[in-house]
Amino acid sequence: MSSLIAVKLSRSEFEKFRSLIHKVTGIHMRDEKSTLIESRLAKRLRHFGMDSFGMYYDMLQNDAMELQVFIDTITTNETSFFREPHHFEFLKSDVLPKINSPMRIWSAACSIGAEAYSTAMVCDEVLGTKIKWEIFCSDINVDVIRQAQNGLYPNKFIPQISERYLKRYCLKGFGRQEGNFLIEDHLKDHLSFKRLNLMEALDKSIGEFDMIFLRNMLIYFNNPERKYIVENVVSRLKPGGYLLIGHSETLFNITNCVKQVKPTIYIKP
């Protein structure tokens, strides 16, 4: 076991994995991500009893199921409830009060669902049952989609959620679920989930949306790929609908398919 833990990722192996990640997902792994790839893939080496990253890379060439596990392992990212709160204030004060027909929102890189459930709490508080609303959630990572569907979270996330939302939408875990909390079923009923790669053409069957959250994922792509992803996603945005991106991202010199109305908030003309 100790020899497996000590295995190091060589530069040539890193380049192979970086190329594979880009080919499959479009994501660019910067040089400083070598340590992250090494630490995350070490678990897969231990799982298979392999003594080199090259052996694991060779396996990925002929094992589609493990390739998805590889993608899930590499693309798992930190997230939080009510991240970038000005977006939820905008939704609550500027968007939802004007809604008079069924509302559809897309969490386009939903991760474990914290963004989607934050959005759902706001929608339920403002719209309730007066107007039909739904949230479509997608991610390239099937593992985080399963977590999002379960709606079960460790208590470390509790400080991110206001007390009134905790009382209204969250259940305290007991017994085997001690240390966790669960999102109420009536809130989960408004969400649907699907695995999507935003670097691939979108099926029109997903419908159109009044608002799309596309936050904190464009940073992993180069400008031509950012342009493709944004225009691909915006093709599913209704005219007059809003696109929200992360605070460290910009669409300047990327695309003019949307117009900025506030920092990180854009509208489709």
C-alpha cells in the first residue's frame, strides 16, 4: 500500500491526462493542476492495485465506464449555498416579482446542487404555488448529479443558509444521517436532472429558459471554447431572459449574443 501512495505523476503522464481531459470535456488543466490530478487519481490506482499512472491511462483507452469515473473524479469542484448572493437578490427583487407565466431556470453546471436548491428556496418563497416554476439541473459529472438528486448535505453547509430557509426547507438528520441535513421533498419536486456536456450541441428537447446560471465554469476553458459554450447555452435562453456568470468571469471580447445589465448579469436581446 505504501508503494502505491508514493507513486508520482510524471510530466509526460500529466500531459497525456491533460490531453484526454480536454478531448473529452473541453476543459483546460493548467500546469499547476498536476498535483490535483495526482492526488485524485491516486485513489483510482489504489482501487485497481496499479503501480503507475501510465497503467491507469492505458486502461482509460478501452473502458468507457471507468472513463466516466475519471471525469467525475477530476471535475468535482467546491460549491456552496447562496454563493455570490447578489444573484439571488437580483432574482428575488428584479425577476420573480415580474413573472406572470410558468418560470424555467437552468443550473447549467449544477455540481452537487447547492446553487439549484438556493434558487429553489428563493423561487418558492416568492412564487409559492401561485405560478408554476421549475429548475433544470445539468452537469458533466454523474456523481455530483446523484448527490444533487439526493439533496443530502453535511452540516458544514448550514451557516450558508439563513435560519428561515433552514426551518422551512431543511430537515435535520438523525441516526445514520447524524451530521447531515436533507432538503424537503416538496422543494426537490421542482428540480429535474440530466448529464450534459456543454461542449456538445444541446438537444432542443430540454426546452427554453427564463434564466440560466452558468457560473464558475468558463474559467476552465479558452476563449474560443467559452464563446461556443456561452452561445450554445444562450440558444436555450428566451429573448429577454438572463444569463448569470461567476464574479471571476467575463464575456468581454467573447460574444455579443447577450448584453450586460449588471456585473456578471446579462440579458438576451
